[in-house]
Amino acid sequence: MNERFVPNPVTLEKLLAGPLGAHIDTFAQALNDRGYALWTATYSMRLLAELGPWLEQEQLAIGDLDEVTITGFLKARYRNHRPHRDDRKSLALFLDFLRTTGVLAPPVEHRAREPHSALLETFRAHLVHQRNLASETIRTYLDTVARFLQWRFGAKSPASLGTLCTSDIHAFMLEQARRYSAGHTQLIASALRGFLRFLLQRGSIDTDLAQSVPAPARHQLADLPKFMPSEDVERLMESVDRGQPAGLRDYAILSLLARLGLRAGEVANLRLEDLDWEAGALTIRGKSARVERLPLPWDVGEALAHYLRDGRPTCCTRQVFICLRAPRRGFWNGAAVGTIVRRALAKAGLHPPHHGAHLLRHSLATRLLRGGASLTEIGELLRHRNLDTTRIYAKVDEQALRRLAPSWPGALQ
């Protein structure tokens, strides 16, 4: 037991003697390992020192603990103590610990809250085992299908899938097209087609409705890549305060984005074993479960080394970038990386047309092209499978475009 967590010997005795005593030491160690503040750990122990005797008084065992039992305990406690905003959060940490370690069974899912959960879980298993999609793609598909089922059937469970028709598909897609960009609407259309093919395969519908899913026209290379000038990228990097752990982490992330053009999800998924310091290389787990190897520039390696040595808290996760606040864990996905970029742009006083992590990928490609790199070389760095994906950057090569543009009739030579 960490004596800092329970400085009062009377409280410690109550903790260890009660029904929770067998789990107090390991719970205290878990709080310490996950980076919780001393106050949080100390307050949790004070609550548990009262929870144990209350369970004995109510003739309850540790196996009876759940959210309802916690509510009963707090109701009894508030007869003599003022409520505190951290009461439920502190006890929820203990419940989560007991469930994680197998002392308590996982909470029973309430189907009434998510009427289509059984169908969504079956579809998720199909995406994992039969289509082998990436985790982020699966999340996008499930989110789309959940919205569609809620839109068409509401809380009715089970959904009457046999009543689906073409007009339902068109109406839903029209509503989505009004809310989202053409690119995102295409993702929604792909997800819905996959779901409808899944329903046809399992016999839930008789007609191949996937053929009736419309998608907005999105002409190849129609858009201009959104990028920042090189001086703005440097200004962004220089604005990061590397005197703090958060700044060391953010600078390393921005270096990977700006110098190697990594995607946000690739940065979030980077693991310690992906860094090969002797060879000066790193392994990237990219789209479609591709695993690729890139050289590690010295400045990016230096930023990573400073973060790992001086900024990354001690924890058990193997992901390189972790949350600095408790609980210490790796980023769930690339959304956290995008948030870091947006905050850094705001701090630097920059207001580019796009604020996501992909902005730095586009900026790198544009800078390389203007510096004389070929589209083939840029495509290799960005790991594009098709050169057509890289050709969009030709639109920002002003020198080459100027040579192609004919002179205006009558203009001064």
C-alpha cells in the first residue's frame, strides 16, 4: 500500500479489515500506474473506508457492487456528509477496476437504450471477420448504419428490415448530402451499400437495395489541396512550448506530420517497437492494414527522443503518444492528433483554410513540389498507391502552370 494514499492509520485499518481489503493494495497500485493525482487516490480511499462497513451493515458482499449499490451507499452517506462532485467518479474508478480484474462481471447492456445493438454487433462481426476492414473504417460504417436505423425505425426493435425500399434509401441519402460534404457523403454511401449487401446475404431483405444507393458526383482532381506556406509551417512549429511535457509531445507529433506527411491515424497508432533507432527508420501502420517502413530524419528523431525521455509519463501502454492526464492511455484514434493541430494553429495565430492534421501533409507535398521534387517522388513519400492521387498537387505548381498558360492576346511582352 502506498502510504501517501492512506496517511491515517485508522482509515488504513478500516480499509484492510473490511470486505474490500483484499483488493485495496492492487487498486492503489492501479491508480498510481494510471497517473491519477494524489488527491484523487486519497479521496477514493476515504470513500472505500466508508463503503466497506456499509456493505457489512447491509449484509452485502463485494459481488453485489454495481451502480445501484453505489447509489444506495451515497444516499446513506449524504445523511451525514455533504455531497462532493467526485463521489461517483471515485467510486466508478473502483467499479471499473473490479470489472477489469474479473472480480465483478461486466455491466449488463441495456438494450432499451440502443434498440438496434444486436444487429449492429452482428454487422460489426461481419466487417471484422469477412471484410477485414480497418478499425476506423468499421467505426464509420457502424455510426452510419446506427443513424440510418434510428432514422428509419426509431426505437422500434427488432427493426422491420423487410419493409425497406428504394425511397427510404434515397430520402436518407438526400438528408445526409444536405448536412455533409461530397467526400463524406460518399463514405456514408459506401457504408450503407455494405450494410444492405450484408442484409441481402443473411436473407433479411429480398432485393439488392445496395444498387439504389446514390452518391454525389465528385470529379477526380476537382479540388485544390489546402496547404500552408513553408514560413507558416515553421511559425507553427516554433510556437510550441517545449519546456513542458505537453509541448514536447505536441512538437514530436507536428514533426511527424510536417516532415514525413503521416496521417493522423498513423501517428496515433505509432508504437514504441515501431521506432528503429539503430537503422534510423520507423514502421508505419497505414490505411488498409498496410505496414510500411520510412526513414527517420534526424530532427524528427530528436523530437521523438526528447519527448520519450523528458515528456512521456511512465505507463504500461506501448503506444508512443499518450494522454498526459489520467488515466494514462494511448490515443483512441487520429481525432486527438487533429485536436492537437487545431490548438497549435490557434496558439500560433494562423488561420488556414483547413485546420486538420491533413493540412500538414498537403503542405509538405506542396513544398516538395515547388522545391523540384517529382510527383513520383512525392507519391512514394506519401505512400500513395496510385499516381493519380498525387497529381492533384500539380495544381499548386505555379511555375509549371505559368509555362503552360498561353499569353493573353494584346498583353505586354
